[in-house]
Amino acid sequence: MLRRSFANDSTRRRSRYANKTRRGLFPPHRREGSPRLRDKGLQTTTHVTINGRVEIRRRVYWAKGRPSVVPVDEWLGISTERYSPGVREMCCREASGEDFRKVAEDLKRVGQIEMTHETARQIVEREGYQALKAQQAGILGPDWTAADCWKVPGGPTTVITGADGVKVPLVTQAEKAKRRALRRKAGPKARRRRKRMRKGSDQAYKEFKILAYYDPGNKHQYAVGTSGDHNALGRLMRREGAKVGLDRADVRYSVSDGAPWIVGQYRRRLPMLEANVLDYYHLREHVIATSHVCWGEGTAQAKQWQEGMMEVALEEGPVRLVEELGDVRRAARSPIRRRSIEGLQNYVAERMEMLDYPRFRAKGYDIGSGPTEAFCKTLTARLKGPGMRWDKGNAEGMMALASVYSSGLWETYWQIRRTG
């Protein structure tokens, strides 16, 4: 009898606990002034996970003038997504290098996850938007700061920044109009199946901006992008520079291709930079182009002149380089040669502060923008595939996903998505 009494007490305690935990679910808690929710009965839904499709029967509630309420969906975290974070991550991983039809095929073949290419596209584009939103809100950012960027423990910390522009193919408004006309011909049923089209671009290609922060050894790297103009890039410089603690670095400078809009934003938004360095290889490209005009492409004289001018730039600086170019221009008899040399001379004269290579090298500065150029390729590789065209917002989202992966924040982002 005593044993049975204990068993009954235990059963009653479990029952009271279960009722207490379910009190907010069945039925849902009613807020003051809101209509009373009515039981709509049990309904079935499915949720796709990396382990297969899960079927769930749960109770649905409704009230006049408001959408249905499904407490179990909210409790399980499936009220807004039909696909688990694991499935969505696999889609995004596959989509980083393949088109969406290939993504759907690979998921079915490798993971036994069945979905259409259109579903895969929607999942990836939504995640891109979420990644961009997390970056803009400050939820997602670099996992390192200036204090981590030293060559020798206890030595001076160094942070380098770079920026560039990349052309991205977009869907134009004219192409949108053609699609809309085809949809009208398909009839009202097809029109209902599709959402309203977004406004297309006025040009087939638009320049997206890339911004990078890194240390001299490239051990710590962080890159982001924007579809906005140079002012949007400037705001990005300021925001992301604060995240990495740029103002607390012992050494801080930029390396870029010398475009006026980039240098202008650096001077305005990041006045704490010690120097703005012109990428050595961009200068070399201009010198090579001039040598081809003056002495012919591939000739020994052109190559000798290229090496001589670059040696002057590295060893003696921009003032001496301008003087050398002036001597060559005065000695040239052909108007075409003179104009080409004069153009190079003006290019150097406009960037004298950025070309002080002897001083930069003495301080141990990098004079090449290799990491920034690499980020320009990796962040837009998926966007610039053969025959691809993008809506501006979707392209920016895809670039945000690529930046998350390239910056080593992939696991951090998906942890946020699982708990957020």
C-alpha cells in the first residue's frame, strides 16, 4: 500500500508538471482585448531535416480577423521555415560554386534531400538577406581585433585595409518587361503562382564595392561588400573599422588602386590612417602600357624601360620618377609617344603621396593589394558565372554569404541562425 501510494503521488506530480508546461500551448495564452482562439483541430505539416522529412501532427487555433496560431510550430522553431538550419546550410554551401539546378541534383544525390532548383534558390537568397542583415545590425562581425594583429608577440600591431569596385551583371528593367509579358500570355493561373516582380536595373552591369581588413601575414582577414555608391562604401569603412578596432592598431594604412573615390573616402572616413599606398602592380600596369605605345609590345627596349622606371619608383621615389618621365617626353619626337608619356607623368604627379615607396618600404609597409584583389574574386565569383543575371538585392545577399565564408565566419553565422 505504501509503495502504491508513492507511485500515485509521483504520477500526480508528473501530471501537474506536464499541465503547467503545456498551459501556454494548449490553448495559447489569450491576451487582453484579443478575440478568443478556437480549436481548428489537428493538422499535419512536414519539416525537412538533414536526416529526412519529418511529419508533425499538431493542433491549430484560429480567430476571426487574425492568422492561424500554431503553438507547437513556434515551440519547435519551425513556424517560419520548412527546412532545418542544416538543410539550409547545405544549400548555401553547394550554391557557392554551382547553379541552383546543380545544387538540387547534388542534394538529392548526396544527402537524399529532395527539392526543386527554385526552392534551393529561394532558400539561398533568403539566407543571403539574413547574413546581410546580421552584418548591418552588428550581430555578425570579425572574430578578431587589432590587438591580435602582431608579427611578434608583444610587438606592434598592424591592420591594413583595401577597397575596390567590381562589375556585377544585373537583370535590367527591359528584361523584366519581357518576362512580365510572357507571364501575361501564360494566363491568370500562372500569374497567381508567382510573386510580384521587383524593379529591374537601368544598366546591365553595376559596380559593387568591396572592403577588406587584414594583417600583414593574412592570418586575420575580414571582407564585406555593398551595392551602394562611394558614400555607402565610406559608411562601411567607418562601421567595420570600428569593429576591428582600427584606431587602436599601432600601424594602420590602406593599399588600393588609387581611384579618387576610394582615396577620398579613406581620407574622409578613416583619418587615423597613417598612409594611403598606391598598389605597386597598378603603377606597373600603367608603365607597361606606356612602354608598349612607345617601343612596341614585347620588345627588349620596352621591357628594359619598364624595369628602369619601376626601379626608380622603388628606390628613389615619385619626384625622381616624374623627372625621368619628363626627360623621356622631351626626347620623344612622335606626338603619340609624347601624349602617352605625359599621361603617365600626370598619373604619377596626382598620386605623389601614395607613391613614396622608399619611405613605405623602410617602415615595412606592404605595397601590393593582393588580399583585396583576391576578395574581389571570391566575393563575386558566384555572381559572375556564364549567363548569370541577378536582382540587385539578391546579388548583395549572395555577396554577403560569400563574405561570411571568406572571412572565416561560416560556423559563427550558422550558430546565430540556429539559436536566433
